[in-house]
Amino acid sequence: VKGELDALVSKREEKLRQIAEKKRQIEELKRQKVQRDAARAVNTEGMTALAAKMAEANAKEKIAQEVLDRGVDSLIAEILTREPSAKKASSEKPLQELKEHAATLVHEPCAADRALHFQQELSVGTINIVPTTLYSYERSAQTDIVGEAALGDEDPAALAGDTLAGITEGVLGGAALGKKPNVLDKLSRKMKTMRTKALDNMDLADPEDAGSPTSAADGGTARPTGLKRGMTTMTMMSKKEAKAVLTPEEREGVERHPDFQAFFQKTSLMVERTLGRQAWDASVDHSRGDHGTGEESLWYVEDHINDRWALGRPVTDVRFTPHRKEMFLASYGARVNPALSDPDGVMLVWSLAMKSRPELVFTSSSSVLTCHAHRMEPALFFGGTYSGGVVLWDARAKAGPVMRSPLTGKGHSHPVQAMQQVGTQNATNLITASNDGRLCVWSLAMLNIPQDAIDLKVEGKTRRDLAVTAFDFPDHETNTLYVGAEDGSVCQVHIHGSRVGVTEIYDGHEGPVTGVDMHPTVFEGVASGGNACELMLTSSFDWSVKLWMPKQHLSPVISLDCFEDYVFDAKWHSSNPAVFATADGEGHVDLWDLCQSLESPVTRLEHPTQRRLALNHCHWSGDGRHLVTGDSEGSISVYMVDPAIAQPRSEDIMQFQDRLRELQPQPQQQQRAGGGG
């Protein structure tokens, strides 16, 4: 029973609490209703008062309009025709009426007031008074709504009292006194000044701008200080808004936006390229030895390396582009200890003007062993990979390949060591070779399947594959090429015709051939019988470089054996027929001039840091002024050559041709019979 009583008591207390809450809510609603009624009453009174004020203002304005309707001409005539002995009260009666009217004006302008004054101002501005020879009348005195001084502190009654005097002054001689007769617009400007009074109280305007109109000594022209004050106010407000600082989250979002990143990459690249070109274009007289001692024909300039993409990768190929003399390509292999985000292969497009930032970056899923630029399309680049794929990059697309050859039995399945584009703009092909002896002919528009594939074989005691490591075409040739192989052999290969494959074998090297380079010039009348003479350079792991006349002799005509390590590359100079460069495993860059010596280089250089890294490849620029080399750690070194070598004299060319006529083949170490592939 006690529990039930306690429950009833609790229920009764809960009911009482709810009743009290209801009473409180009712009182609150009553209080809100009273407030709304009071506010509604205030609004009604305000509207009534406002309507009364508007009616009173309209009535007063009607009186002012009647005064002004008398016309400016009648007022002027009344002032001009009054006699000196007339009573002063009669002449100042209109002025007194305007003063009394201005004293009763409402100082808080409404929309109707502003519209009324504006219409009144326009009607006064359209009055035309023909000027006479004695007086000048300026219409700008009535139409200038800007004003010549700040009117925030002037009395409206004083402005109204000066109205008729300003009219008379503007007609009779205001211009002669050096003042602009623009008094009638002061009432309108007063309304505008009151609207901007809040901004004026912020002291945003220049204190010097709040002065009086300019005097006649200043040229008689009043400055539009009201406009200047408005412009100053807007400028200060813009500066206040410009002080807003992005939060770290907002700034990070902007920096990560693709549009911002593309803009920043493009603009910063232009800045770095411009600064680099200024350094390269510095006026240096190399003929006087400003680069060093004055005795060297070749000298080191700088290294090009990028920590993100190139550092720690071996340079597998390097060559200048045919389109821009300052642009060159470099392909890279895989890092020894790559990060998870590192691609296996990279191909970079460098500019001589930027040594730490490549112009373009291309990636591959396999190490890139060789790279070439499209001869007719500057935006296209080719690469041969370790996995056997042939890839095509487009500078207008992403960093990855836009096309790649499939790893099928019809294409390459072994590392692609060499490639070259041959033909003309209307009929061009890409020739590639892998170290399993397969030579493929590709259409540049389709890499799905090669147009032709040839398996190169060497006939001997045993028929074996020709593991191609390098090849090159003579200039303007599309069918015949010369290849170097891992067994040290150099072979002539035909792609089309009755005999396809290996058609000639040249005896010379005892180790793998690392480079084959055909001379860019075909010499006429140098060889015996008046036949054209083609020159070929080959480098090898047997520490030697050999010069060949493949159309005349099966053996080399010159063998250079002064090296002390592997020779990785040899390249003819692009403009001097007697000069070529070599790169070896000890980090030496040698410059050879066959007109001066057939036994030793004219210049041998090492890297200034004496790091002695193996130089894998070298290549000359199109103008013959620069040589680039790539080492085993991802660094590309740039060298410059003496202008006397880059621009040979006609006597030097004639001397080299005479030297070629004296060359004879060296004794063959072993005769080999050529065979078809």
C-alpha cells in the first residue's frame, strides 16, 4: 500500500509540474503577443509620421518649385534693373524665402527627395543662355554634379542663401573671378554627401582633398575632389579586402588543384629557361681562351641531373633532337634500390638552358635502352625497352606511352638495343633490333604488329643468331644498314631485295661492339676507281675504335688502340668531317682530329670532380658546338668545342680528303664468308 501511495504522490507531483510548465508557456505567449502588438503600433505610428513628413516635404518642395518657376531670366532681370536707391528688402525677398525654406527642409533624405532634386537639377541644366561679348556662361556650372569641394560640414541654409548669388555670379563674371559657377548643384551634392557620411567618418579620404576650390592662380580649374574621395574610399576598401589571408587548408587546396599545378609548372619552366638562356648567351670570346687555358679544343661546361627522375639511374642513350639545337633526349635504366613509386624506365627531354629540371618527363614500365625523336613531329618520341617493347610518347598527352608494341612472337621478345627512323615525310618507317637477332620494320601509325620482321643469322661452322647491339643507316639510305653484334662482328644487312638479311661480314673487333656510327658525308672521288666513299666508326669492349670504308674494304683502315678501358661510344662531328668524339669506361672524353693525328686524340678530358664514372654514350649537337655524355649514375655532362672545329675551313676538308686517299686496309685477322640471313 505504501508503494502505491508513493506512486500516486509521484504522479501528482508530475502533473503539478506539467501544469506549471503549461502556465509558464502561456505567459510567454502572452508576453510575445504584447510585444508584437507594441511593435505593430510603433510601425503604424512610424508609417503615419513618415507619410506626414513626406507630405510636408512635398508641399515645401512645391513652394520652392514655384519660386524657381519664375525663371532664371526674370530673377536676373529683376536684379539687373533695380535702382541704387531701391529698398534692400525688395531685392533680397527671394533670397529670404529660400533661406526660410532651406531651414525647414528635412535633413534625412528619402528616395522621393533624391528623385525630386535630381529632376530639378536636370531641368536647370537644360537652360540655354546665349553668351555675350562681355560675359561668359559655362553650362558645366549647372551640369557638373561632382562638385568642387566636400560639403559635409556646410549649412544647407547657407547653400540655399547662396543660390541666387551663385546664378548672378555665374552669368556676370564668375569665370572672370577664377571660380567655376556650379552653385546650383550643391543641394544635390549635399544629398550624396550625406549618403557617404558614414564612410567619411572612417577617415578613409585624403585630408588634402577636402579643401576649397582651386584659385585662379592654379589655372582656374576645380579638381573633382568628390570623385577623388570616392576613388580613395574604394581603394582603401579594396586594400582591406586584399589583406585577407588564406588558411593553410585553403592554400593547400589551391596548390593541389590541377589547374594551378599546370599553370605553375608552365610559368616556372619559362622563367628557368629564360634565366638559363641568359647564362648561355653571355658574350664569351672563346677564340681568346676565355673558357680556360686557351689551348684546349674541348672543355667542360656543366652537368644536367635531376634528383627525382635521373639520380642513381644509368644513362642508356643520349642524343640531340633534330628540331631544336638546344634540346636533347636521355633514356635511363632502373635504379638499384628503387622506391615503390619509381618507374622502371624514364626518358627525359633536356634543354641546355636548364641543368636541374627537364623540359619533359616520360615514363615506362621497363628500362628504356634507347630513345629517338620523331624526325617530322616534334611532339613524338620513340623508345626501346628491356622487356622487348617499342613505345611511343606524345608530349601533348600524359607521361606514359600512348602506344606500345605487344610482346608477341611477331615482334620483339628480347631487349631492344637499337632503333632508327628512316625515309621521308610521306614514307617513313621505324627500324628496331633486339639482341636475339630480330630486326623489325614498323609503321609509325601502328605498333600492334610490325610490317616486316627479319631474323638475322650468321653462317659459319654453326648457324647462330646475330645478337645486335647497335646499328646505323648511311645518310639517305632506307635499305642497307650496318650492325654491330655481341660477338664482335660488324655486318651489312639488307631489308629488301633479292638477298635479305646479312649480306657481308667485316672482320675487326674481338669484343662486343658498343657503337656504330656512319659518317654524315659521302665523299665522292676519294676511293679508288672514283667510287663514293662511306666512312663508319665502331667502338668495342676490346678497348679500340676502328674506322671502316665498308664499300671498299672488309677490314678497318684505321685502328685506334690507345684506350685503357671499354670504349662505349664513338660519334662523328656533325659539321667537321675529320673530327669525332669517344667515351670510355674510365670517364674520359676524347676529341679526335684525323687531319692532325691518326694515333692519339687532340684533347682528352675527365670530369672536374675526378669521379671517373663510365660514360655510356655521347652525341653532338646539330650545329657542332656542344657535346653531351651520359654516365652510369644518371648525370649528363655538357662540353663545348672550339668554334674553329665547329666551323672548318675548306682547306681542312681538302686535307682530310687527301688523307683518306692514303688510307689502306689493315691485315685481316680471320677471313669470314658472308651469307644470307
